[in-house]
Amino acid sequence: MIVIPDARTAALYERWRHVHATTERGVAEPLVLDCVRRLAAEPGGGTAHVWVAGLAEMTGYLAWRPEPATARAAVEALVAAADASAGRECGHATHPYERELAGLGGDDGPSGWCLIGENPEIPGGEADLCPRNVAGVARVAADVIAPFSVPGIPVAVSEDHEQDVKDLLDFLNDYPYGDPAFTIASNAGAPLTGSNRGVLAGYVITQHVSAPYVSYRIGVRPVFDAMIEGLEKALEMLAHTDGDCPHAEGEHPDLEEISYETEAEIACHVRTPGGRAHLVENALDEGEGALWVCPGFLRELAEEALGQLRPRRAELFGARDTSALDARFVRVDGRPAVGELTRVLVAADDFLGARTAAENAPLWGPPAGMRPPPTRANGSSCCTSRCGPPRSSTCPTASGGKSAPCCVPWTRTRSTTTVRAATATRIPGCGTTGTAAGR
């Protein structure tokens, strides 16, 4: 049976439960420091589970913006409690904290109720107070506050996070299931205020590994807007992170030596204690984990991603001056050079360097002074200026319901990007519809 030392402790537990990431320091700090002092005094004592429960309930605050010294003291006290309890024998196959671990969301900490009861008047089960369960909760709480700081956490990856890795790799490998823009936009939602270090790291790394694909494959403005806005907010949050980067130049991970598959896996699993344990066991070298949640390294990644996304958004959606294209796309006789337009669009499929020219072509409009196309006998416009070199200056078969000799269907190009940019045009009197990318 769980024994609450006194009524004051029961009242404190109710206060602990209401401390969260954005609780004011003046309210949270005294409660945290009281738990730390009591736990540090007797990390293996008979009431240690109570103070572990208190710190576990307040990990949201401790993982966001506490006093730096308070966070360090809390982690030290939790580690001491884990070390004091872990070596004791028990007959339990599993413990409550292990069952909870796989279900923890990114911003969740371990529940203190498994140690003290959701209501202090209701005792927990025998396994709840098992020393190894107390040690497990203490480790998980310490890892939420300071990711990768505590060994011995079991690997626990949820099915949702496994699916997140698969979805990310599907479009990075250019074999997306469904619309990749939807997946990317879902990942790009700005991080919530109060996100812990693991969640913030996962967000920034996800945007960083996605940025090259988005720059070259996505032409949807809301995706760019969401990623840029989210990364800018992440930079603001990182700027408020207490403490400077402690690492020497060149000590951060060298992304030139890391595959995008590994970076995608880190992006998804770094968010939770069980996921971080998976990375330590399967993907990271010893001591490397702390580098991936370093605020200085995350700022580098965010700025690098923004350096790709901002110029590309300006290229795609900013105002473009296409007046210089008149010399290229207007023939000497004043008509559009349809053949040259087509060559530009086809080249974009074969040569990456031709991409900008192909994007500008559909935006280009004929100059105001361009000579109008010849007319048929019935007064309708001839399609010679649309369909390529004219076969005659006028349409000899302007009546009779037949197409004029100059009405040649436009040829199909392989570009799918420009299909959306071009506008289907009904050629007057010809019964033929053409676009710059095919019929």
C-alpha cells in the first residue's frame, strides 16, 4: 500500500499535477526545488517514489524553460534515485512505466500517478512501487528533461512513429504514397510553444531533411509558407534556450557523411525517450545523441533549410520580369515562336539547369505590339500564330465546316509540371484544343 507521509504531501501532489511548460517560474520553481531537495536527501529512501512522482509530473516545465541550475539539479536527483533503486531484485516480468513508454507522445513525460496514485487516497498496485519501476520512471523523467543523458531506458517505438519514418522516406525516395505535399504540410506545422528539446529537435531535423525535396519537387506555396514559418518559430524558440552550444567547431554531426535515410529516422525517433533509446542502440555512435539535440546544431540546420526554401519560394511565387523573353519567343514576323517555347519546356525534363527558363515560359505574355494573327474570310482569327509556321497567310477553307490547312494540333511534351501552368485554348473555328504541354 502506498503511504502518503502527511496531508501536506497529498496537497503538494495536486499542485504538482498543474505545473506545465508555461507555468511561471515564480510558481513552479519552489515546487520543483522542494522535490529536488527531498529526493536528493534520500534517493533510495522509503518516500523517494513520492518525490520522483512529483518531478515526473513537472517534466513539462523542466523540459522547457526552467532555471538552468534547477533543471540540472532535478536530473541529478532523478539519476541518483534511479541508481539507488535499479539494482534491487523483483519478481515482475514487466513494470507499469514500460507499458506506458511506447505510448508517450513527444511532449509527454512519465506519469507520476503510477507511483503515487492518480488520487493519493487510492493506492497503486504492487508493481507500481517496485524499486525497478521507481527507477524506470526516474530515468524517463530525466531523459525528457535532458535527452540522451540517461542510459538504461528500454527501446519503445510506437506504430505511429514507425509509420512517420515510412511516410518520410516514401517521398524522399520519390515514391510517395499519395500526395507528398499533404504529408510535408502535415509535418511542417509550427512547433508548439513549450515543446521539449526532443520534440523541437525532431521538428527541425524533419524540415531540414525535407527541404531539398520540397525545393526541387513541390510547387505548392502553402507548403513553403508552412515550412518557413515553422522554422522561423523554431529559431525563436532556440534563441530562448538557456546556455550556449558547448561543442567545439567541427564536433557537430557531419551531414555529408550521414544518409538522408538515417537523418529521417533520427528526425522521427528523437522525439521520445523510447525512440531515443532505439537510436542509441541502432543508429548513433556512443555519445552522439546529445549532439543531435544541441541548440547550436539545430540552429545550423534550421538556417540551412531556410537558405534553400526562401530563395526557391521567391523564384516560384515572386514577381518575375519576363520582358527579356520577347527577343527569344517572338519571331521576326511578329508571331510567337512556338517551336522555341516547346524546346524550352522539353529541355526542362532533361536538364535541371533549364528549370527556371521552363517556369518563366508559361508566365511570359506576348508584347502589346505583337502583330495580330491573320483573319479568315468570315472575320474569325486564324490559328496560325498558335499552331506553328503558317501554311498560308489566310485560311482558304474558312467556310464549309472544315478545318483550315494551318490548323495543326500541338505536339505533346513530356513535362507534367507545365501542364498545370499552361491554359487550354479553344482555337476559333478549328475544333481543336491545344496547350503548351499537349492536348
